[in-house]
Amino acid sequence: MNNSLISTKKTIVYVDGVFDLTHYGHYNLFKQAKTNGDILFVGVLSDKECENYKRKPILTEEERYNNVGCSRDIDMVIKGVPNVVSEEFINKYNIDIVCHAHTLEEHDKYKYQYIDAMKLNKFRRLEYTTTISTTDIINRIKERYINKYK
């Protein structure tokens, strides 16, 4: 067999998020996503996009970008990505699989963000780490420190 006919294409997997106050739940996401392919691209939402989507992040976009870049599971970090992963975005980065971690009950909540990936049969739901979240960390700070000194 002619070895030049064997495909050497690598599967590119993509995940995105705010990634504020980076914690082990985020790193679990990166590890899970990487098992779906060969190359992992991680998109970090801009500060403005975060405010429109959730809330103003504690860490700046640059800090979040640098924190995510420390993960050895990530091959490329894409800065300032849109909250909605469009077909155009998928094609621009040659993405084969788009992943997002959420529970089955939350599927409809995130459907609009990944509808193009779903239509292209490129979407994979990953298990969400339920034992920690950025919101939990912020609430702990409020409870333990802010309320204590009122």
C-alpha cells in the first residue's frame, strides 16, 4: 500500500468559556475534551462578551487567557471568541468536534450557543464537574470574608 495515501489529518477539538478564577473543573473539562481528538483549541470569551453572557469576570481577559494557557492539555488558546459558535467560526479554525460540559437537564439552556455544531453533527456534551464552580468560589468569598466584616 502507498503510505502517501494514508491520511495524517489530526482531529481538532474545541471548547470555550469564560474560565474566570480558573479551577480544577476547568482542567477536567480540558482533559475530557482532549480525549475526543488529537488537538485541543480553547476559546476564551472577551470581557465584554462575558458581561453580555454572565457577569463581569473577576480576572481580566488577559489574566484568563494566560491561566488557560498553562494547561498542558491545550494546544492553542483563541482569545476573544464569540459566545455563539457559528459554522463560520468552525470552518475558520477547521474544527472537527465542539464540546461543552453541562448536565442533560441543561441541554436546552446551551443549545443556542452550539446549534451550528449540532446541525453539523460536530457537538459532544461532556460531563460537568459539579463539585466546584467559579460562582461557588465567589460565594465562598462573600460568605467567609465580606459578610464577616460588615
